[in-house]
Amino acid sequence: MVPPEDRFAGCLIGQCLGDALGFIVEGHPPRACRAYVDTVLKGGRAHEGRRGPFAFGQYSDDSQLAREMMQSYTARGGFDAADYAARIAAIFAEERIVGRGLATEQAARRLAAGVPWHEAGTPPPSAGNGSAMRAGPVGLMFFDDAAALIGAARDQGRITHADLRCSAGAVAIAGAVALAMEEGPLDPARFLGQLAEWAGSVEDSVGRSLVDLAGWVRLPPDEAVTVIARAGLAPDFRDVWEGISPFVVGSVLWSLYAFLRTPGDYWEAVCTAIAVGGDVDTTAAMTGAIAGARNGLGAVPGDLAARLNDRGTWGEDELAALAGEVWRLKTGARAQERSSPSC
């Protein structure tokens, strides 16, 4: 059964709004982000935010690239890694990207120079969250086919990131969107166990970290962040980021933690993602995609969603229309499958 169209729109617009909220304080330390959540977001002043030339509502590369994937899906009638890679190259070459990540930009330059999509990814040990941050739409496209979900999440990820931890992180976020749309109560242990199985099939250490997260979800945020921020890092690694860094393991785990603390409350989940500081546009984008898929567009604050834009284009209405195109393509494909004669 295909989830309601509202869940697809909730996922994309939920991601864009989480991104836009976090973008204002990306890279800020925990104290500043906690104050931003308490006084600005929970004080009803989110619309007052600004970052440089951008008034509140601008979302960043996290959501731009998720949107590009959905555009590719509708244009090609399915997931096409080569087409999506060309779109990544173009958005960088045309200087349309906002808040670019280094590894993704390096890969985009290689793509523009003619390197095939499956060879362009920035090699290990670079293991940022650039492939996971945009993976939510894969969960919409393949919520009913685990093998296809894993394959597409991995392939879209290796366009820019060759480290298997990045691919596994992308599988975890795509899988979380798919599982979030299931009807009925959400059991965190079962939810994380399934994600661990899927992500672990790509890279074992990420799967193990997802199993560990089942215990960490019970910790309050100020305790959980200390262990999640270090997950997957060598004991002697010195992290210059305060809060959650762009390292794929910690940022994916924190996004899932924020969702699972309050799975029925989009706003509280996004606030949890942001409050600890660090790479909060990305953690809030991933959390927002999952929480939006779980609760639907009606759970996303409408007054703030109405301000979403990408330099004055691609606002809420256009994003909702794109999500609807993906939903209709998915429902049409399912209908065709049901009507096809068996062999």
C-alpha cells in the first residue's frame, strides 16, 4: 500500500524546513544553539532569523540535492544514477549551490570533467554526511522494496562519497523514511534493528552503531550527545567541532536520536536536532525528513513552511507539487504492476 501523498510532501518540506531552521546557526556551539532553540524557535520568532544575505526560509545544499534527486526521478521515470550525477555537477558548475560541502564539491568537479559517476566519489578517509543528508527521498521511492532502497541509497551516495560508511549512512536515512511511513506504533528497538540490518549490509561498523543507538535513545540529550558525537571515531581523534560534527556516523545517529525521542512531534524533533550545536542544518534536515514522513505535511508548521525558498524560487507550493509528482509516479507504477499479467 502506498502511503498518502501527504507523507511524501511532509518528507520533502519537512526536510527543507529543518534545514532552513538549522542553517541560521550552522556551526555554532552548543550554548548558542540551545539559546536559539529556547528563545527564537520556541519563542515564536523563527521567521526573524537571517544568515548573511539570506533571510529565514533559505535552505541549503542538503535539501537542494534531495530536491534534485526527486526531479531526476520524475524526469527519468525512476532512479537514474547517471542523470542524478549530471544534476549534481550542474548545480555546482552553475553556482546555484548554497553551503557547499568540500567532498561533494570535489566530486562535482570530477563529474564536470567527465569522470564517470561511479568513479567520482571522494575517497576514504573522507567520511562526511553529504550522501546521507540527501538520501531521504530514496525512502519515498523504494519504501516497498528493501533491496532497491539499499541499492539506490548506496549508488546515489557513491556519486560523491566513496567511503562505505557514507553509503551505509545514506541507507540508514533512506530506510528511516521508509519505516517512518509505516502505519501503527513505532518501536525504536525494532526500527533501529531493521536499519542496522540494512546499513550493516553495506558497512558493518555503521550497523553496530545503530544497534548501540537503541540504548542511547533512552538517555537525555545532554548525555546522549557526548557518546553519539564520538561514535565511530578513533579514541585519540581530536574533533574541532562542538556538538555534532559533519562526520557521517555521529550526524546520522543524532538525527535518528532526535526523531526517536519524539516521533509524533515534528517540531520537537527538529528542535532536539538543533539544540546541541554543530552541523545542525544537516541534522535538522535529516530529522525533518524522517519526522515529516512519519507525521505528514500537516505536522510541519505552515507559517514557517510558507517562507521556504531557494533564492526566491522553489517555495512550499513547488516543493509540494514535486512531492506529488513522485507520489503519482509511485502509485502509477504500483498500479501497473498489479495489472500486468503473471508469467
